[in-house]
Amino acid sequence: MDINTIKQVEAESDCLSDSKQLNDALDRVAENISVDFAEKNPVVLCVMTGGVVPTGHLVTRLSFPLQLDYIHATRYRGETSGGELHWIQEPSVSLKDRNVLIIDDIFDEGITLLEIVKYCEANGATTVKSMVMVNKLHDRKADYQPDYVGMDIEDRYLFGFGMDYKNYLRNVNAIHAVKGM
């Protein structure tokens, strides 16, 4: 993809949540997670690739022992709409008899997150909870709701804070919507 096109998409986008709003949401979610997980020796699973940014910011706010690992399943593969679920990497830590917290960037339709929850349960997790930075507001959801949500945002094509536009702009320290999408 042409770098000038990416720069233009970012320049013309609408900022829906700035870094202060993101930090406030992370602080709130971290407090709730700390109440629920402080004594549970959890495995925290980062959903790659989008979950890497919110996971990095969130785990530094958690002051209890945890194991950190990742899982990689995707429906997007660099595209702007999802397709069939593609498994890339399973966790290296055993989930048997463990409390699991899954962290992802966005809850859009919820298909990927629901499948990851089912995977954790099928692999013997005692409890499985999930956190998403963004819950996209629309009615096309799978039959599942995340346990912790950073913020609700309108139904537009989003990027930043882990979410991408054609595999770019994940590193933007805000949440933006692509103009016209």
C-alpha cells in the first residue's frame, strides 16, 4: 500500500477517542479486573495482532501476579471485512484449571472472540473472561458479550490503539474513524 494513501486516510479521519479518554477507560477497566482476578493467578491472553496495544497498556495497570501469553486467530487478514476464522497460533501455556482473561482491541461482531472463549473452555480453563477496548455499537453481534469494555463507539471503520486500516495505523494513540466508512 502506498504510504501517502495511508497518511491521507489518517489525516482525513475523525478522532473519536483521544489518549486521555483511552487512559481513563483503561484505569477503570483495570480496577474492575483487579477486583475479579487479584487472587486467581490468571493467564492473560493477548489476541494478536490488534490486542497487543491494549494488552500492553492494561497489564501495566494490574499489580498482581499473572502469566501473559497470546493467541492468534483472525477473520480479517489485512482486509476491511471479515471472512472465515483462520487459526495462526495457540497459547503456549496450558489453560487447564486456570482462570483466563482474554484481551482484544475491538468487539465488532464478536465471532472471533466467541471462538477464542470456546477454545479456552474446551482446553480446560476454570473461568474465561474477556476484555475489549472498544465495543462497536450495532446489532450484528454473536451471542456473546465481553466482561469488560473500555468504551462504546459508533459503527464506523475504526483504526488506532491496536485496530488497523489495511494493516497500518495500529500504533495511533487514539481511536479514529475512516472518513466515509
